[in-house]
Amino acid sequence: MSVVIDPDAGFCFGVVKAIAAAEQQLQATHGLYCLGDIVHNNEEVERLKKMGLDVIDHSQMDSLPGATVLIRAHGEPPSTYEMAERRNIRLIDATCPIVLALQKKIRNGYIEMKAVGGQVAIFGKQGHAEVIALNGQTDNTAIIISSPYDIDGVDAKRPLRLYSQTTKSREDYNLLIANIRQRITEQNADNADFVAFDTICSRVANRARQLEDFARSVDLLIFVSGENSSNGRYLYEYCRKVQPNTLLISSPDQLCVPPLPPTATIGITGATSTPRWLMEEIKRRAENS
């Protein structure tokens, strides 16, 4: 039996950038505050906590004047930067460049729509850190759409600018766009000013296609992801469609390899928020099981 790790698995570059910034600060000062979990992976968060990372929320940040606080890759709404300025808090801004560009795009769309009585809609998970930050660019007025069929809040006869959380499924986003266009047709609003922007991260979109080939090449696929990772849940479900013999775990302790023939190949992969070192540890356990 052989155990292989997906060569394309590991952190996306936005997460790499945030963790590198945290490690650099921790090595220099042995202490750092982070606004929310730096990544949606408990094993990686615990590793950084042991180095001195202290995860806080917004209420705690407000009571830490003069502190140094890391903004993770998901980004933050304008209100967080305003709070930091009021409290003389030094920010280490590790917002993913792709997310940062999307924030600016949404802000411009909001200004445009506000001038003509239009709407801004964001396809994303309600309450997700990235979505909260994106909605902040619209003064928290955007319509948050959680599924391709969740379009009751959209007025088909008013101008609309549509954006997606960077880690959503491209297939679901395309279906949402088609459903909105159908709603516009049904309401005889064919001249409606509707623009949908392609804002899904190419790393996430390409990851699904990479995973398909890898999943087909193994007899058992172990998918490693934090329990609260939206990207992980999407990619895991995608893998299961290709390779029904797929297990989802978040830590090495959860590993339970079923009986397999001696010639079988076990594949290990994960979300863009899953660290490579964690997959290496799971590989060692699988080899010894």
C-alpha cells in the first residue's frame, strides 16, 4: 500500500502571506494579537498560539490601545481600520491581495449604484469574515445571497451589481447569474442594468479541476480540512462526486483507514487553508496504520 500527498495541496498564497507575517512578528516580539482565527484550520491556529499568537475579537481589540494587531487574509471592513486609528493600534495588514482588489471593486460599485438607486449583491456565506469585510464596503447595505436560488431580495427592475466571495463555487455562481437573468426576463425587465463580476479566486476554481485528476488516481482519498472552512467543505463535496471513497478529517487523531488491498493507493489532499505539515503528519500515520 502506498500513501501520496497531492502535489498541488497546501495553503493558497494569501494564507501563506498572512502566516509569514505572523511568524515574522512572533519571532521578533514573541507575542501578537490576531483579529479572528488566522486561518480556518484549528491545527494551524494552535501551532501559532504556542508561538505566542493571541486570537481576539473586535470587542477585545477596542480595549487594547497601542497594541499590534494582525488582520488576516479574509480582510476587514472600514470600521475596523477606524477603530484602530481611534485606539492608536498598529495594524499588520495581511489581507489577501485578491480580496483587497475585490473590496475596492465593490466599493466602486456601491458608489455607482447609490447614485442611481441601484443594488449591490454579494454571493457568499452569511457571517463569513470575508463577506463581512466586503459588505462593509457598502456601508453594510449589500444583499447577501447564500445560494443560487436565494434571490427574493433582488429587485429585477433596479440596477444591480453582483459579486462573489472569492472562495465560492464557480458552478453555483454561474447558476445564480442565470437565475437572476431569468427573473429579469420573467418581470419584463430586459433592459435592466445588471452586471455580474467574475470575482472567484482562480486558485480555488483551478483547485477543483486539479483535485479531480488526483481523486481519480487513488483508491482512497483522505481530505483534510478545518471544520469551519467554506473552501474545504466545497472541495470535499467536489471530491466525493469524483471519488466516492473519500474521508473528511480535520486532525491526525481522526484518521481511521479502512481495510484495503496491499496494492491500494491512499491519497491525501486538503483545502487551501490546510497546512502541508498537517498532511505530512497524516501521511506518516496512514503509513503506520
